[in-house]
Amino acid sequence: MLMLIQLSISGQDIEKIYDLKSGTNFRIYPGSISQTEVFIVKHPFNDDILFASANTWNTTIFFISEGVYVSTNGGINWQGSDTCKGEPINFHGGDPGIIIDKNGRFILTRLSALISGGLYSHYSDDLGQTWSFQKAISAGEQLERATIDSDVNPSSSFYGRTYAVWVRWANPFPIVCSYTDDGAVNWSQPMPINNPSQRGAGGEIKIGPNNVLYVCWAGIISTSPFTEDFVGFASSTNGGASWNIQENAFDINGINGQMTSKGNIRVNGLPRMAIDLSGGPRHGWIYIITTQRNLSPAGSDPDVILNRSTDGGVTWSQRIRVNQDPLNNGAIQYFPAIHVDEYGGVNVIFYDDRNTTPDSTGVFLARSDDGGNNWREFAAGTVNLLSAGPPETLGYCARRLVPKAAGSFTACVDSAGNDEQINNFAAGFVHEAHTQSVVSEVAFVAYW
């Protein structure tokens, strides 16, 4: 199941984060359609406007789309649909990427339902109520989900440009980039960023200070289970016209595959990235997190690992272990996400089963106030989420963290369970079964 969490940390509360409290959770769009792999973004100039999306699927008729869920009052109330209504509706293939651009236009990218594949986009100027006809970004191409970001800095030479990056599933499996300067009406010709000798996976793009583009991805081994082997990194100072590339910025040992101890759910160690835009002493620092094992400081069980760069990605730090449980204790940390808040605090949220039985997981938040050298951890609630289930019900945690006011939003997905009751917990989690009678749904909870 999916849940959205708001972490609100005021400046006065940074040293009082031990008193973190949670509100009451609620489902933002109940229904009979399963909602998985959620993303959420906010309006660049209006903190009250939130736009969330998820894979939505009906296994009875095998209909796949992208949910559109919108709040105009900071998450108190939500409206939307389990179907992005951009025509042709039956050609939607899920895996949304979302952003709100400088004009408040909602932009959504998604895969094609056709066997030939492709990446397509839609846009909405009325808070997601109606959507444009599909626009092909890259037709007839097999690819991974695209991630997108938009330049909302009025002083930028590329103000208003929205970028999409993805991995092309064809030799040599490069990272590909396209952009739009007119709000997804038209897109540039997709161009590979790199020409790798080892296939890529999991591209992610972020815009840093001085409107520099940063992209990271994993280089993976060529045979099953396609373990993540290193992190690639690229930067562009001219709006994506050219790129400085590090095919192997630093080594990792990921966890891609099925986790037998968790009911064979699918997991990965793909990199996630955040950039300090606080204007503070670490302004411009780049942080990348992965999930690794058997490569120090990661132990024999999966751990969340951070590498950082203080010079725009030219050099990278040694690996730093984020989760603070005892090494090699058998506890599993996976599916992290990262956000640097307006005070320069580095916040990482992840699934963690240190306090659970093998069929379930908890959620932890780790926070560093010194650029990742030291971490404090907080169990995000007193309940556990069932993680046992078929592999397709993978438990994504925190698909994206986005800033809102003095805090951030995150998203989680709980895998299949056996309990058909929806429960409200003091910690603000929803626990819901993935059965024929109960489906995964998006929920929202406030933290302060």
C-alpha cells in the first residue's frame, strides 16, 4: 500500500526533533483500484498545492494508468482520479514521472502500453482535472521509468525548461535526456548522455545551484541478478547540450533481486540523489544514497549508504553508513529516499526491519545536521507493515521527498499482507492488505 508522510520541522525544532509527533492518517483517494509506487511534488511558488501520482492498475481487466491526486490546502483535503485522462487513455502504461513547472503546469510522463514501448507526456493547466493529448517524447523504445525536474529559478538562462532522463533498454543501455521549453507541448530529440561499457539502470536528475544539471545512475553487472556495481554521474552547465561524465564515480555493491527473507519481494539498490540548496555552509553539496551489503561500511545484511561530493561531483567521499543499528545484526534496510531541507539538514527515510519479524518491516527516519558525518534515527511510528507477498507487490519506501514550508513530504508503499482491515495508528501509518477484497491505496499523514 502507499502512504504519504509530511515531516514538518521548524527552525526552532531542529534541536527538538526527538519530540517528533504524528497526526492522524487518512486515505487521500479511496477506491477499488490498486495504487503503487507513489510520487509527490509541490508547486514551486505555492506550498499549498501538492501533486501526487502512482501506478494504478486493475488486475481484473488488466488496465494500467497513472493516478492523479491533488491538494490545494497543504494536504488537508485531496481530489483526483485513478486515471490520468489524457487521451488515448487505453495506451497508458504507468510508471509516472511528475513535476509542476514555473507556470504551475502539471507535467506527467509515462510509459506506453504498446508492446513497441515508448515514453509519452501529458500536461494539465487546471490542477489535474483535464489533460492534454499524449505527446511522444521517445516513441517505439523500451525504457525504464523516466524521472523529471524543472528549472524554476527566474535568474536561470533555462528558466522554465523541464528535463526528463531515463535508461534506454538497448545496447549499450545509456542514460538518455530530453527537455521541453514550452511546458511539454514539444520535446527535444532524445540524446544519450553517455556511451557506457556496462549497462545502466535507474537514472535520476536534479538541478543544483547555478542551474547545473546533475544526473546519477547505477552501472549493473551483465548477468542475473544484475547487481548494482557502481554509481555513474554526469553534470551539465549548459542546459543539457553537453555533459561531463564519470562512468564510475564510486563503487557500490547493491541488492538488486528478490529478498527471500521478505516473501521474495523485489528490491534494488539504485541511487537516489539530493542537493543542498539551503544557502548555508554546505550549499551545493551533493548527496547520493544507495542500499548495499558486503562492502564496508555495509554489513552482510542490506544497509543504507551515503556518498557525498563537496565540489560539484568532481570527487566523492568514502562510504558512510546511515542506519545506526549494530552491524551484521541481520536487520534489513532498503528503499531509501533523501531530502536536504532548507536548513541544510540531510533527511533519509527507509524501510527497516530491526524491530520486526521476517514477514514485516518498520519505517525509520535518519537525520544528519553536519553533512552526513553523524546521524540520529527515529522510528516513524510504533507499528509494522507486512512485507510478505508476491514479488510484484514490492514495498517502495519514500519514492520522493519534496520540501514544503519548513519540512518535507515522503511516500511509502507497503507490500501485500493478510489483514483485510484498514487501521489508523498513532504513528500515522495505514496498514492494508493486498487481497481480492482490499486494495492498496494512497493515504496521507502529517508529522510535526
